[in-house]
Amino acid sequence: MGAGVSSWRLARAVSRLGQLGVVSGTALDQILVRRLQTGDPDGQVRQALHAFPFPRMARRILDTWFVPGGQPEGTAYTTGGMHTLEGRRPLQELCIAGNFVEVYLARLGHTNPVGINYLEKIQLPHLPSLYGAMLAGVSAIIMGAGIPLDIPAAITALAGHHAASYPVRVAGAAAGADFRARFDPAEFIEPGTPTAPLERPLFLPIVSSHTLASIICRKAKGPIDGFVVEGPLAGGHNAPPRGATVLTPDGQPVYGPRDAVDLEAMRALQKPFWLAGAYGSPAALQAALAAGAAGVQVGTAFALCEESGLEPHLRRDLVERALRGEAAVFTDLRASPTGFPFKVAALDGTLSEPSSYEQRRRICDLGFLREPWLKPDGTIGYRCPAEPEKSFIAKGGCPDDTAGRKCLCNALVANIGMGQRLSDGTFELPLVTLGDDLANIGQFCTPEHPDFTAADVLRVLLG
């Protein structure tokens, strides 16, 4: 659900209605500081920080980032730097607090469970982010875009406030080299803070095949509580097709029989699983249940409801296009710096337009999708194929890897109205990701009444 699209407001609305509301765990440190720089107008962030178990840390964050009344309109946001393998304490504190705030607010006012979703590919913030979400009582950790074998062990350690580590891929490192991000809660726990064990959340990896699910069951370092089985019609990042890549005339990858998940094999694992990717309809839900699924994961319908964090004008434009029969979602092999195919919704005024993409000056100032790489002197550097081409190539990157790459970090934050102001006075443009279910959004609304709520979605899906 992008960055901040599946926000605490949306997750709270879904959980209060008896389903599992899931917040996006992407870039919550930067979303926190941007909310504070805009003055936290509804006071919700400060309310959550008041409940934060480390009051000195909360005070440091407020003293550093909160701007009473908000900074002047059009002022550039201060970012606070980028994550590194060694870990920068101010950013780690923002990760702990940002994840706590999001989960705490999503849980406020009800007792139903709330989950959080992470991208395995964004490895450097994992440990402090997990700890912050667990401090707030998160009930489920969902993770895709990678193979998270070490996350269960990290969850177990952090639940006891113990030190944890996570393996980090470093490009150019010798086979068998072990680079790890490390995090010790003891370095952050303040005197007098209760340290009773935290509730251990469920862990649900996102998989695209029964084979991967089986591997995770065998090799994961700790319990696996179930799976989200996501097909290529889902929004966000998709798994690439198996076998040789075949493209449609307009350049999209073709998925075939080898990409279909063997649901009988999934059932044989004896783990609950939820199906995702164009399952946002009553018929699809019933088909999933009949196939043995515990339920479905729905993203696109909720991303376009009123409680979504998506900028209202983007949300309405997308809904109106879909209601006119003009919905267009393109599976772009090049857009994401991760190398995974990425679903892009066509919309005027966003980076989905080739002209807008070509006009954007490349910068890298958030860096969540940067890749650690081993420099000739043995130290660790960081690069991203969406950064300025000369910079990427100077860091040993392949020139061909830069073609068509888009800065998802800045674009996804722009989707929620927090686009960075650039030196020329313009702002970073959005890039919206949605699934193929965009074409079916008319089951929740009409041209006369295009706005709909999370309750409307659930009423339709559940009958």
C-alpha cells in the first residue's frame, strides 16, 4: 500500500469493523518528521508520542522536528539523512517512534488486531521498525519483496528486548560474506521503563509460489504463522514471471501457467493463507474460501476509499477514470529500483507520464531503496539506479540499469501530499501503484457518488 496510503486512519477503520487493518511500514520515520514539520494539525502524532514508552526520546524528536503551526507553505522538508549498515541513532529513534505512532493510532479506540506490512528489500531499517511496531502492540507482521528467513528470529529476540541482527545483501561481496544490521533495544530503553516481554506478533510472509512458501517453512529461523499468496494482478511490487521473459506489444511481462500457485500444495503446508491480487470482489472472496484460503488481502479498493492516505485529488481522479472505463494499470519492468516489476496506474500529472519522468531532475535524498555495495577499499558504499546516472556509474553501477528507473521513495511520499519542494520551486511528482482491480471500482461507488468508505468496501465484499 505504498508509503502512508494504508495509514493509521485506514487501518483503524478496517480493524474496528472486525477485519485485519494493516498499516504500511514503508518510510514511517520520514513520514513522522514530515507530519511534525507540517505542524501535526490534528494533534494525533503528539498524542501518540505522549503515550510512547520512551519519553526522553519522544521529547528529542519533538524538539528537533515539530514546527508549531507548521512551516510556511512551500518550504522544503528537512529529511534527517539516510540509513546505513552501521545504523545512525537519530534515524533509528525515528524508526522506533514512527512505527510506534502508526500502530498506536491504528489501535486507538478498539481492541481488534492491527498488522503492519514491510518490504524485505528495504533491509536497513527493519530492526528498529519492528521494535517500534511491537512496542505499540502490533498483531501481525506481513513482509514481501524478498525472502525474509531471519525475520522470525528477530521478532523473537525483540519481543524479549534482546539484541537482534539481520543479514544485509551487499553487492560485490564474496560468496558467504556475512554483513549484518544490528540493533540492541538496551541502548534505547530509558531508566524506569517497564521491560516485560512484548507480545509476539504473527509473521506472514508474502509469496508468489508454493515452492517459495515451502522453502520458507523449511529454512526460516523461527515460526511461520501463515502466508499471503500474491499473484501478478496485485498492486505494488510483483514477482517476475518464471522462465524466459516474454513481453506484450506495449512492454509488459507475460505471466503464464508456471506462475499460477498450486493451492493444493499450499494447503498441504498446513498453514493458513490469504489470496491477493484481484480478489476484491464478493465472488473472488468466495472462490478463495472454497479453495481453502483463510481469506483474501484487498489493497486497491481500500487505497481509493475516503480513509486512505492517498491525496484526495489523486484518489478522485483515479476513481472517475475507472468509472468512465478508462482505468489503466501498467506492469513496469523498469520503474522500481528494486528490480521487481511494479504496477503503475496511468494518471495525468504523475510520473506515469513519460514526459513528466523525462523532465524530472534525478536526486536521491531519502535512499530507502539504495543498495549497499563493496567498494574497492573494502568499505561499504550505497547506490541506487534511480539516482543521477553519473553518480551511479561512478559507484560501479551498470549504465543500462539506470534506464527507466523512477525514484519511488520521493514519488510514493508525494502520493500522500508530502512531496519534497525542489530547488527550482517545483515539487516531486506522485507515482500511484494500484492493482488490476482498479477497473472494478464501480462496485463500491457510482459516477454520481464517487466517494466511498472502508465500511462500504466491507459491506460489498462480505455481503
